[in-house]
Amino acid sequence: MSVRQRVAERFREVNGVHPMTAADDAYVSGQFVVLDELCAATGRDPDDVRRLMLDRRLPLPGYLRSDGAEMVPADLFALAERAGGVDRLPAWFVAQWADPAQGAAEWDAYLSGHYVCLHEVSPETIHRKDALTTAIRAAPDEPDAGSADWLDRLHALVDELDALEPAFTGYDRLRFGGPTSRDTCVDAVRARWTRPVTARTGR
């Protein structure tokens, strides 16, 4: 079995077997890049990168397009470069969390390729997304829920999360087994609590 086939097998072990529709393919082609093309642009050997994925030193592709193309973020190598190389990446990554157990869990999630929920994947954006989704979900229980000030705060949180996250696609709802964080913390919140209308000053 080729190293590319082994990556595809590992991907399906992690994500299950779900169809990629034409809409899914169009979405991922607009949001991600083909691994072979990224490697050609950065002077890397694709099979060397695939081996790093299989050795749990770099994340798996975010998607396998229906033609088999391994779709990865354009900044796939950015965190390893920031950490000082792939050998230093695991310890550096885990150290970005005060709780080593949580850091290890986040490292596993990172390696799975599941952080397709962020335009830019870094410890900072992961922390911020977690803080925003926690705050948004807790907002209805705040003492002043429903007030104008509360609505302003809520929509500021939602807007920030909206900027961090891409749109997702139907395939994501299949592999994650339900709604995405954008569905529950952006779209549903905006539908339930209408954004305050700021009074306009006109001529």
C-alpha cells in the first residue's frame, strides 16, 4: 500500500466514510489547497509530509475531495515552523495550555485534521474559539438576558466567532454527527435574537 493510500485509510478511520458532493468539493477547493500543490510551492516532498502525518507529527488532511485529492490548509506548516520544527511541535503545542491533559487532548484534535472550523489554526485561535462558544452558550442565562446591552454583547461575541470560522459544508455535519458550531453559535443565535438596529441619522 502506498503512503498516499495509507493516509486515505487513516483519514477514513478518523472521519468515517461519507460521500463528498459536488457542493462539498467546490467548498473545500475554495477554502483549502491540494497537498501536492502546496508541497510543490514550498519545496517539500509530498510523501515525506504524508509520513509525518502517519507518524502523528503533522495533522491529517482536512478533507479528501471526491477525486481523492488531499485538501489541507495553506498554512499547514506554519505551526511547525513557529515551534522550531516538527520534532519540537508536539511539546510546544501542548505547552500552550495550562493543563497538560487538555493540551494533549487538543494536540490529538489538531492531528485529526478536524480544525477545519478555523480560518487560521493556532493555539490562540483555538483558545479564542472555545472562549467565544462558551460565552455564547452561557449568554441566555445571564441576569440581563434580552436587554439592549445584553444583545450588544451577544452580537459582538457572535461577530467575532463568525470572523474566526469558515462556512463549513454538508460533509462536516455528517462526519461530526450533527450541527457545527457555526450552526449553533452563529446562525441560530442571530435567528433567535435579532441584532439591535442602530438609529440612523439622515439628512
